[in-house]
Amino acid sequence: MQLKDIFASRAMRMKASEIRELLKLLDQPGILSFAGGIPDPNLFPAEAFAEAFQGALSGGQQAQSLQYSVSEGYLPLKEWIVGQMARMGVDCDPDNILITSGSQQGLDYLGKLFLSPGDTALVTAPTYLGALAAFNAYEPRYDQLNLSGNRTAQSYRDGAAQNGGAVKFAYLSADFANPTGETVGQADRERLLDLAEDLQCAIVEDGAYQDLRYDGDPVPPILALELAKKGTLDNCRTIYCGTFSKTLSPGLRVGWIVAARPVIAQMVLIKQAADLHSPTLNQMAVNTVARQQFDSHVEKVRAAYKARRDAMLRALKQHMPPGVDWTRPEGGMFIWITLPAGLDGAQLLARSLDSVKVAFVPGQAFFADGGGPNTIRLSYSVLDEAAIEEGIARLARLIAETLAE
Ligand code: PMP
């Protein structure tokens, strides 16, 4: 008998994907990597954080910064977030906010809060891999959220009932999504609100990339659109997940959730049971740095990523053979490539690592139930413009060769 034989059934849903295993091989020297969706470490405001941590550890502050604190989160930081949310059209109170250890923890807690085994979560195809990983532990069924198609609420309801559960939420990253880079337009956001009303389910709006818009007009958050209709956040079914990971630092693990008070109250209980609270010191440092320079810092981050996105779009246009298609994101970190049918993203990656030394993520990893074999995700956040141009030229050469075989 092995202990793994007695793991709970939920552990069976937590398998490392083959693709994830493959990604471990990507950190080799000499590889040009478009794989990791991570911020450029050269852009971290390290000096400001050094000072902020120093401040939080001296002058009597250490009695608070090194101590246990409340599960809800550090109040001054929540007050700063209230101001940020107001700028996006979401008027809320600190009581509508829970500080989480990154938005990833928020996704896990929302899975824990809403999903009984067999319940349905609606996700786009493709969707954020980490959201599937978080929800999988709660043994849901997935159904495809398709806003532009003509599926009725009843068809979602019937599918969920056949599986012995109900549709509990629709999860989406509405701005510059991971992995496609695409943004959901306002009309589709309104349609989603109607659908959620009909299904009596929640909407989980993942705002991870919301601050990284490089051009085009901002679209109001789904939560802002709902709030404008309902007047009070406590009547809203949309739950907004925010993070400092893509703007200030992912390593500090500070994110937040904005939702109706009854949802936050229950999430606080979940957090108490799971980890008591997110690190006080990190929350204090993020609060200090955000108040000092959030806007000017994010401006710098945007300028750097915009130049890289432009470099990648230029290189794709110049080098890719006919039949290859790609998204043109207005922000974020990702471009999604659709290869001619018959090409396989995972096979192309194996070949690419062997020959042209360019890494990316095969798109199939981002589908809840397979699909998208001929897609790949490219991230432009880390390499400089020259490396992006070189990497795309190499990749395009390999694709052209593969197509010619
Ligand atoms: N949502 C999306 C769409 C992401 O891409 C990521 C990070 N890759 C996260 C959430 C989680 O980020 P964090 O936990 O660092 O806030």
C-alpha cells in the first residue's frame, strides 16, 4: 500500500500536465523564451521596496509589521485599493475588500466557496491555466463560456443538471486575457451580466492585466457595469480579483478581492482557516510603494511592454508564412498564434527547442477539455525588442519548414 492510494479524490484532479513538465526544460542557456508569462524583473521598483521594508521594520512599526494581523487585510492598503477601484467606476468600502496572497489565492478560495463536486464552472476556451488548476481541486465540471455564440441559459442549466450540479460561476479574464491577449467588449460584458442573472450564478472577473493597457479605450470592469445597474455593491454578483503582481511585484504575493459584503465575510472565514492572513510586512510595503509611485511606475512598465508588443507584432507580420494567424492585443503580455490546421503546438515546441532554440507554450494547455492543438501562446514581457525580433524570425523559419514537409 502506498499513501498515494489513499489520497482524496480531489488529488486525482491535481495532475501536472505534460506541458507543464516540458516547460521545466525551458530554462536552458541559449534559449529565447516566449514561454513564461512573468513580469520583467528589471522593472521591479526594488529601491522603493528596500526603503519601504526598512521603514516597516523600524521606528516602532515592527510591532505591527512582524505581528499577526487581521484576516481581512491591512486597512491602509485596502483604503488605497478603494481609491483605485473608484477610478475604474467601482465605488466600494474597505469592507468589500479582502487582501489575498496574490489573485491566485483568491481563485482558490472562490472555488472553495462556490464549487461542490459536480457543480459547473463556465470558462472560456482557452482560459487561464492557473484558474483551472485552482478550481480542479473542488472537482467541478467545466462548460464553455461562449459570449458571441447563441447558447441559451437553459442549455447551460441543463448541462449542469445532467451532471447533478448547478452553474455556480463564470470565470473570465476580461482584459488582455492570459493566454490570448484579447479583451471582452462592453456589449459582451453586458450579455454576460444578463446570462449570470438568468443562471443566478456569480461572475469571477480576473483583472490581473487591467492596468496594462497600451492603446485603445478602456472598457469598464464587469463589476462597474453591474454596479451602475444595481446601485449597491452588496447586490452585485460579480466578484473582482485584483493583484499587484503585474504592476509592482509578483514575489510579494499581494492581491485582493472586491465583492458584496456577505461574500467577503465568508471568504474571511476561509482565509482564517487557510493561512490566517497575508504577510503583514508585505502588505505594508506594497501600501507604501503604491502610494508613492503606483501611477508613475505603471507608466514605465506600460511603455516597456508596449514597445515589446509592437516589436513582436512587427516581426510576426514580417516573418510569418501565410496561413498563420495571431491576435493583436491592446495590452497585457500575450499574443496567441493559430497555426494552419494539422500543425501541432506541442510537437512544434519539441522541435523548436531542438533546432531553433525558441520556447513558447503550446495552446492546448489552456483548454479545460483539450482542443486548440494548432495554437501557441507567446509572451513578450521579458525579452528586449532585438531578441523578440530574432526569436520570431527563427520560429517563423521553423514553421515555414514544417509546413513545407
Ligand atoms: N490571473 C491571471 C489571468 C494570471 O495570468 C495570473 C498570473 N499568471 C494570475 C491570475 C495570478 O497572479 P497572482 O497570484 O500573482 O496575482
